[in-house]
Amino acid sequence: MMDRAERTEQNMQELFHTHAAGREGTDHEFMRILQGFIFGDVCHTGSLDNRTRELVTVTVLTTLSTLPQLQAHVGAAMNAGCTPVEIREAVYQCAPFIGFPKTLNAIAVMNQVFQERGVSLPLPEQGTVDREEDRYSRGRELQEPLYGREIAQRYTWLPGEFAQAVPRFLTELCFGDFATRTGLDGKTRELLLVTLLAALGGAEVQVKSHVAGALKAGSTREEIVCALVHASGYMGIPRLFNSLNACKELLASHTS
């Protein structure tokens, strides 16, 4: 059985094709703490493989708009076996939650890595909704089995046309435009959205809702906890605890 230092070295070699931090550089002590925690401890706790972990990392770094680290982990995701399409879909689906400007910045960094790796751009299209008038119906097909019609019912108090427009926009954008895309399966998409919302901070209501959706989409409670714990090295321990506390009853009562 490998010790912590050996586990760290193994992951650094696999993901970044480099050795773990030694005594070089101005902040070698900090880098050894960082790498030991993320790559020596967290990456070896739980069932998720490095491919899924790197999609989680790319999602969290996109959410936090930490672009230098995102650049490194787009490359690491490819080294772990993620395809450019999978990475792109993980970044794209952040847009409704973090806004389009931050997502565009992440896309620019991602594409720079792809070009440096010799990936031909643009990547193949993954959209499956060809007609504008189908965005709502196709989105609703994916939304309702996981989340019901709670949002539509919750915002009936909004004035005038907004009572219908706000829930409709959510269905059309989050589900019609993004969740209908190929390139990532539904289970993975939902798991990544849980970590995205956890990384945002202050979105514990949505974290709980999406944990319920992730369970319905096929993730186990262990996989969800594993993804959140993995994200903690990037989003911080307080946001991990806030997310776990928000969905404690849901995860504790679930049988899988």
C-alpha cells in the first residue's frame, strides 16, 4: 500500500506529468501542503475516478473564475482521459448559474489549452434542439422527472408576465439549451451541478434541490459526498460543510 507521499506523486504524474513539490521555489512548503491534501488524501478517498474528479475540478474552477488554475486543470482533465467535448460541456453548462461573462472567460482559457494540445476547433456541435419552439417542451421533458413543477408554482406571485416568463426562462435555458446537449450523460451533468452550486456559496437551497436531482439521475449518496469533498480543496471547507448540512437529511435517509 502506498503512503501519502507516494499517492501524491502518482497523481501528480498522471494529471500533470510532473513530480510532486519538493523544496524548490519560493513557497514549497505551501505547495507540499496543497498537493498532499488534494492529491495524496482527497483523490484517494471515495469511489470517483480521476476523470470524474477532474470534471468536478474544472466545474468548480470555472464557477470561481480562477483562470490560471483552470488552465492547468483543463490539461489535467485531458491527461486523466476526459475528451475535449466532455470538458467543454462541463464548462458550457455553468452559464445559467454563474452568468455568461464568467463562462466566456473560462471558454477562452479552455480553448487556449485545446489549441496548444493540437485540438481542432470548433469542436463538433452537441445541440439536439433544432427548432426554437421546441426549447421549452424538450427542456420540460428533462426537468420534470428530476424537479417536478415546483419552480413554476413557486413564482406565481411575480407581477404581470414575469410569473410565467421567469420559470419558462429557467426551463428553456438550463434544460432546453444545455441539459439536452450530448457530450455528457445526465448523471454526470447533475453531479457536476451539485458541486457548482456548492462552490457558489449561499446557494444551499439549490444544492439540496440538485442533490435530490442527482440521486434521481443515478448518482449514489457516496458519489455525491465524494464529489463535494473533492471540491473542498478548491472551494474551501466552509462551503463543503454548508453543502453537507443543507442536504444532510436527504443523504442520510437515502438507501443507495
